[in-house]
Amino acid sequence: MKKILFTFAFCLIVLHALTLLISGCAQIGMPTGGVKDTIPPRLVKATPSLNSISFNSNKITLSFDEYIELQDIQSNLLFSPAPKNNPVVNSNLRTVSIKLKDSLQPNTTYRIDFGNAIKDINEGNVLRDFSYTFSTGTYIDSLSISGKVNIAETGKTDSTMLVYLYRNAPDSAVTSRKPDYITKVKGDGTFIFTNLPNDRFNIYALKDGDGNKFYNSNSEAFAFYEEPVNSGNPGKIELFAFAVKKNAAAPSAVTTADKDKRLKYATNLIAGKQDLLKPLELTFNATLTTMTSDSLMLCDTSYKKINAATLSLDSTRNKISINNKWNPEGFYTLLMYKGGLKDSSGITLAKNDTLRFQVKANAEYGSLQLEFKSLEISQHPVLQFIENDLVKASYPIPASGKWKIAQMLPGDYTIRVLYDRNQNGSWDPGNYEQKLQPERSVNIAMKITVKADWENEINIDL
């Protein structure tokens, strides 16, 4: 009897194990998948067909080989020549439909640029720079105008700018109505208009902040070409964009001292050392309304006042500069008297303070020599050192094209060359009404590296 029970129990165990094994084999796992789809949608049919002539429809249907969707169609879509009313564009499954709301001009080639608006639904692959062209006449226009847009002040490019063509229009047209043709600036600053008729065009570029497609604000970056261009022989087109008036910077939030009722400051000392070539700067956490003549005193290590040192308060009234001819490796003491500095609430330093520091050594600087080729000397070139898009230092470049400085802090520098037409030391915008082009800059696409105690010589070909 025991043998029978043991055999029965053993069979149950084996049966249970087989059940678990079979159920485990039957589980459905995640598919390993194949190669990721990186191919954008492909047009398989257009009604009317691409490059149709004698076009007389008010609806266009584009069919693709996969499910698609439209993204940011308002900013991507460009219709040229520009209509008074934008067409209605919709997508459904694999189809894009365009409903024209305006009557079309006779004997005219039209181009609809979709930019990056069309993408597939599954992987988001974008069909870049897709366009649909048709003509209400008997042929497709084939002429083109191309060029480049530079930002005049920096020499850089801006891919958010648009380029406009006005056909047989007065100069005032760009300030009052939409252009006839529009195209976008590419990342490298270049642009191209295709499918143009043989005619004369005025050319402009605009950073269209309000989206109305014409120049109506002197704070918008704007560029103009001096004379009309014939699409049959356009030549080399280069535009230099400028804003007459820069957008005002937001006011500083620092207007009073900290809540603990103490006037505080920070210095421009580098690792506790003073730059041999610059003033000592104290930047306060509040606007100073009082700075007495004895509030600050620069002394030597024996606390003897240095009479040659001068103090100045900047226009924001929160930065004090102490100018002095520093001795290399010299030691200095700055005495600050509590009651000599106050903000509008009468808040002062917590106590009389003493700042001790040493000046950098000559060996901590490097010399720098730059030799420029292809420099337009007649345009009064100025070398500018740039930090965070701000000009930190400017130096006229001699007629020889060779510029040299004996002492410069080590580091990596960004530079550009300003052609300072009026020799006032700073960049000046243009004036469209006076047909005055802006002063222009050439951006140097390289970092200038200065090493300590080293003669650094670099050749730059513009």
C-alpha cells in the first residue's frame, strides 16, 4: 500500500513540473524588433501633379506612403507669390490637402514650401524642405536668386530670419505690405529663391517678430540690398542685418540691500589676486546713494595712502572702480569705512572692513600677436574681444595688419573684426530711409589661446 501511495505522489510531482515547464514555454515575450525606421514619408501621388501647367484648381491633394501628421504649419508653410489669404492646410491619415482661398494670377508659377512641417506618425521622421510647384501659365519659371544674410554687428548668422522679394514695387512697400516672395535663411546664413520669372526684384531680410511679414519696427533685425536685382543675372547677393534700436534690458532686481540689513560687496580679484592690467572693482548688492571721499582708501602694506589711486562710481551706482598703476607682485590694502557707503535706506557695511590682496606677476601673462590677411584697411578695422556676446576690449588694427599686446591674461578668447566706418570705436546700425548700410563685422570662427609667459603668434586670413 505504501508503495502505491509513493508512486502516486511521485506521478503528481512530475505532472506538476511538466505543467510549469509547458506554461513557461507558452509565455509571450516582447519582440526583439528590427531596424529602426529612419526614412521620412515619400510622396506617391499629387493631384494635380507636381509641376502642373495651366493649373485651374482650388484644391491640391498630396498622398504619401505612410501615415503622416503636420507640425507647426503656420511657421513652416511658405506660399509664393504670397496670397492675401493663407490657404487652409489639413492632414488625414496619409493625405495632405491644401484649399486655396484666393484667385490665382494668370501666367504665374507658384511654389508651396512645407519646410519641416510633414513627418510620419510612428517615428517622427521629417520630410525636410518638401515643396509643391505649379503654374497657371504654359510653363514653369526656372530662374533663381541666392545669397547670404549676416548679422552686421556680430558677423554671425540667424536661421530665424526671412528673406523677401518685392516685384516692381516702391521702396516703401517693405514697410506697408507683405512681400511677393518669401524664403527662409538656412543655418549657414544662405538663402535661395527658385522658380522665379525674369523680372527685377527688391531684396530685404527681416527677423519678423510680430509675424505681419513687413518691416514696421526699428527693433526688428532688418537688411536691404541697395538696388533692384534681375533674376536673369542676380550676381552675388550679401545682406547685412541690423536693428536700429536694441530691446531694452530688463531692469535689475537688486535695488535694496539684503533682508539682514547689511551692505555687501564682491570683488573682481582672481583667486585672491589683482589683475595687473585692470582696476580693482567692488560690486555692491544695492544702489549706492552716498559715497564720501574718505569711504575707501587704497594703502600699501604700511597703511600709507596711495594718493595716485582714483575712485569712480559707475552709472548704475552699484560698482566702484579703484584705478591704480599696480606694481607686479606688489601687496596692497584697501580700507573701507562703515559710514562712508550707504544705500537709499541708509544701510551701510556691517563694520569697518580691510581688504588685503596681491597683484599678479609679469610671468602670469602672455604676449599676443595677430597678423591679419585680406583686411580692408580703408574701412578702419578694429579688433574686438568678445565675452558672453559683449565687447570686453577693442583695439584699432594698424595698416600693416599686425596687432600686438605685451601682456594679456592666459585663456581662450573669442574675437571679431569691426569695420569702424566713422571711427567712433563702436558699431553703428544702418538707416533704411537714408539708404545707409550698417557697419559690419567679420566673425572669426576660432578660439585664440593665450599661454602664460609665452609669445603667442597667430595668423588670421579673413
